[in-house]
Amino acid sequence: MSAFIARLKKTPVIAGAKDVEGVAAALEAGVGIIFFLTGTVFDLARAATLVRSAPAMLFAHVDLLQGVGKDPAGIRWLAQELHIHGILSTRSNLIKAARDEGLHAIQRLFILDSEALRTGLKVVTSTGPDAVELLPALVVPSIQHRLPFDILPPVIAGGLVETEAEVRSILKTPAVSVSTSRAELWRIFGQRRKTGAGAEI
């Protein structure tokens, strides 16, 4: 089992950070995996510096990242210069490029309708990502019987998640983790949550 898969299975909620301050808040909450969702390569560089000394893994949403080419050369730069842990993308060529550079790769799939689901599953089979993020997360409990979890890489559910109850409902499915930009959920599910006695666990 790779270090990423081991970490993923211990991370019920992934922090979707929209800026460097969000990354700092996620680290403070003890979130083990952080998705950097927007911003520029300069913002990502600052985020990478924060994470480098922390027990967390940083993934860049390269489809939305400004300042780096959406091609293998851009992925190589992220790997060799910023030393992030991986990427997430809807683009199959970038998933392959990331894996070629030794980065972990998460394929994002939008479940808009049955055809999108079928096409997305075929893409996953061809690209072989380390994990799959299904969006929006709230549909996963309703369609879990249509998802071949047994042959998919680990599944993350992301998008539209706002409450603790929604997170717990999704985690009752075979999905291993939920990604969200709601900082209160990072604190609830992060590794630095408090016990009744006030000690950190």
C-alpha cells in the first residue's frame, strides 16, 4: 500500500483550500490531505512551503491553477520545483503526466448523468489514477449501487458537502473520504479534534 493510500484511508475529510490561509487552517485542524483548489503558482509555492514541515500531503487542482502550462512540462515543473505530493484533474493527459513524474494523481469525474458516469469509468480504466474524486458528493449515497467500487481505485466524494451529517452519510458508502472547503468540517474530522477532557487525539 502506498503512503498516499494509507494516508487517504485515515483521512475522512480532505480540506479543499482556496488560498494559503486555508492551507494554514487545514494544517491547524490536523487534516492529513489538502487540495489546493485555486490561485497562482506563487500561492501554491507558499502553500507547499507550509506543508513541507507538516504531516500532510498537498495536491494541486491543476485545471484551475494559474501560471503553469496544462501539459507534461508544467506537471514536471510542479514535481521538480515545488515538490508537491500530487495533482487532481479532469484531464487524462495530466493524470498520466503526473504518474510519469512520480506524483500521485487523482482523476476528477463529474456525475452529470448516466452517460457521464459510463464515460468517466472508462477514462479511469485507461488512465489508472491513484484515486478518483466523484462530484457532486451528495449523489454518491443514492447511486452507490451503480458504482463498481470493487474495481475502482479509492473513491473520494467532493462538492456541495456542508454538514457533518452529510459527511457521515457519504462515509457509510464505500467512499473512503470526503473533500470539502467547509473549515468547520476540517475541525470536526481533523486529527486535532478535542476530547471531552481537552486532550488532543
